[in-house]
Amino acid sequence: MRKLSVLLMILLAISCTPVFARDAGPDIKSASAILVHEDSGYILFEKNADEKAYPASTTKIMTAFLAIENLDPNQSITVQDSAIQIDRDGSNMGLLNGEIITVRQLLYGLLVNSANDAANVLAEAVAGDVDSFVALMNERAAALGMNGTHYVNTHGYHDSNHYTTARDLLTLSMHAMEQPLFREIVGTAIYEIPPTNKYKETRILSNNNILVNRFRDHRFAYSGAAGIKTGYTSDAGSCLSSYVERNGNGFFCVTLNGPVEAEGSYSFIDSIALFDYAFQDFSPRTVANTTDIVTINEVKWARGDSQLILSAKEPLEVLLPKSYDKSLLTTEITTKEEIVAPVKEGAVLGRLTYLYDGARVGMVDLVATRNVPRGFFKMVFSTLWNIIFSPWVITPLAVIVALLVLRSMAEARKRQRARERRRQQAREEFYRH
């Protein structure tokens, strides 16, 4: 699992980085979509990513996300009738009033079988009632920066006030996939729930995501697919949040409001086209090594050589078009305004960012390549020098000097007037005699 701090940097990149080749990529039928490289946050493709759309059952990503955060997966729950009073024509796992079932089994029902009844049971277990849980969903959406999202239920039944955007759903999906249990569940094709106190037979759950589940439709099974969640209503169209990883390169894709036609659901067809685009038209390239001299900085109070080389903390690979233009690959270097000795080898002192055609494609920390000890006498002399010539010292000294000069001038004028008076008195005395 990647660290949360790394994820936050990526999400920040997604929210503020322009997209390279915005008009490039496949011609898709879904109304909105976004395709992102996992490690860098590099947006390879987007279409109407900030336009309002209905999420359908991709809503259950948020429901599962909160349930995993707040419940023990091994905890047993007794199903309440209030949670399962839903339209049984929708997707469900047939939960019965009084049935005892674990949180883990409910999560599999929720994410693999897209069970609406499981969504409400988990909601009540977390918050006491469904309405309170929906309030938590909206609070978390706001906290994640999902400003184009609003929930009114736990499962995605259509409501005109229940909506999201492709970019918001991407943000949620990336956070959810940081949870190991969530990642495990959404990558599962088939799951079995043994008999319960209300069921004598084993329930067999089959994942609706046919990128993952070749048993449903082998034509759409996709190598490296590991999630995430499907959705469909007549108002929302065909929806899919998906994730694929091959050879260490992971990509998130969201498609919303895709048509369903004779050849299949375009949430799958478009997502496959976008993943093919990512793997066929882009490749990782090493752009920085730990031996490269990225920048040379002066170190204050250094003993001996005050110049310090900063290099990449680790080799940096970025995703670039296979036929990329080297002139469009640029860098941004940021370092601490002032580097002060002592400095330890390996200390993080800055960051190197790579951009391609203005889009951020990767970043790496810059570190000190050697130890820099502090020069004691240099520090003392520099400190005294700075104190002496600081405004707090110079200004009062200047005022004192000015006052002394003015006083000296006044006394000189006073002495001059005294001499003039004595001369005048001498002249007057001379003329009297």
C-alpha cells in the first residue's frame, strides 16, 4: 500500500494539473470519463470530468469505504427489518429479518453482488440509521474535496439530488483502494457465503464487474483488472469505476452515463479502450537517477566547502507518450530558502518535479549527497555580524550618532558665538580707551 501522504500529493496533482494532449485518446460514447496514472496522478484522458452525473451503484464505494473504517470485518450483525424494506427488483442478496451475518460477508455482498440491502444493513451498523449514515457520506465527500457530489441514499437508487462527477468518483476510488480489505473484495470474481441461521444453502456471489469476472462474460475480461465497481440505472446509464495494474503500472478509470447497446455496455467497452490507450501509447521512462546533479546550493555556516549537491532521493520513472517530444519535458526545482549547517547526508531539502507539455507527470524529493558540518567560528562571526548590522542595532546607533553629531554642531555653534562675543567686547573696550 502506498502511503497516505503520497496519495494526497497525487490527488492534489489531479485537482490542479492540466491534461496533456486533451484531445488525444479514443473516441468514447460515455458522457464523462477520466483516466489517471496511479503513481504520478498524470491525467492521460478526460471528457466532461467535472459535469454532474448520476453514480448509480458506484455509490456503494463510499458506503463500503465508511463501513470498513468504522466496523470490525469479523463482527456479526443481526439484520433489522428497517434496513431491508427496499425494492426487491433492485440488486440484493436476499437478506432476511433476523439473519445473522458478518460485516465481511455484507461487504462482499455490497461490492461483488452490488446488494442494496447490504448497503442499508451496513449503514445502520455504522450510524444507527440510514439517514445518519447518508449525512456521514456527505461529510466525508466534502472532506475528500468531492465538491461535485451529493448523496441521498446508500446504494445509488436514482434521485435527482443524488449525483457526482467523474473526477470526484476517481478521488473516492483512489482513497478506497488504499484500504487492503476493499482492494481484496473488489478484485474478487466469485465469493461464497456459507449457510446462516436463515439460509440452509450457500450463497454464491458473482462479481458484476466483467473486467474482473471472466465467468460472466469472457469477452470483456481484462488482464490486470483488479476492481472496482459497476453501476446502472436508466437515468444514470452504464457506470464503472475500474482499476488495472500491469508490470507495476496502475491506472484508474471512471466512465459515467455510457449507453447499453447490442455489442454490450459502453462502461466496459469505453474503459477497455482507455486502458488499451494507456498501455499501448504510453510507457514509463527513467528521467532522474540518484547520481544526477540536480542543483547546487550554498549552505550557511558550513565548515569547509559550503556548496552542496542535491540529487534525487530515488530513481524517478514517469509515464510519457511513446513518441514524446523531449523539448516538452521540463523540470521545476524547489528547495529550502536557506540551508543551514549542520546537514546530514540524505536529508530532504527540496523537490524535483517533471512536467510534460505543462502537465505534471512525476515528482521526487531532493536530498543532500554528503554531510556538511557546522563551522563554529563562522557561525559566531556571522551571527555577530548579523546582529551588529541588523536594523535593531543599526537604527539605534544611527540615531545616537546623529544626536551626537547634532550636539557637537550645537556646541560648536555655541563656542563660535562665545568667541564672537569676546571679540566684540574686546573691540568695544579698545575704542573706549
